[in-house]
Amino acid sequence: MSETWHPLIPEAEFPAEGKLATKIGGWHVLVAKTDDGLFAVNDRCTHQAALVSTGRIRRGAVMCPLHGARFEMASGRCIGGAYKDLRTFPVRVEAGQIEVC
């Protein structure tokens, strides 16, 4: 299986707030920088498809603004609510450019 890496933004230009919402290959993607690194998840809550990027990120987890479900950025695992986990996407930095697969 072949991987396709999509250039997102130079690492030096990543927003100071620590998150960036975008659309890549038809997917709504949230990329966040936490104390543990860069992570990317599907930017749609698994409950009612709200954009989780409009929620806050604390202690490595993003909170859905609609019902308060919390998801770990590193794994996509739902840790606050009884919802399915978010899909995650690999992230890397190549030559100063953040890329998402």
C-alpha cells in the first residue's frame, strides 16, 4: 500500500494557538501541536459530525464543542463520552514542512 504525504504548512508558520483545521484528500483534518508532538485526527466528532477543531485542546485531548466528548489527539481514543474513536492520520516534518498522510 502506497502512502501519499500532503504538504500542509511550514513548521515555523504553525499557528501559535497550536491547532490548524484543513481539508486533505476529501477529509476534514485537525492538526494539533501538543506537549507530546504533532498529531492529526479527523475533524468530525463521531457522535454528530461537529467540527472538533472549534473545541479547545487541553492536556493532549480535543473537546467536541457540541456535547463535550473528549478525544486523545495521539490515538483518537474517546476518553470523555461513549462515542467511537476519531480516525488518526500520520504526521511528519520534512525539511521544515509539516506533512499529513
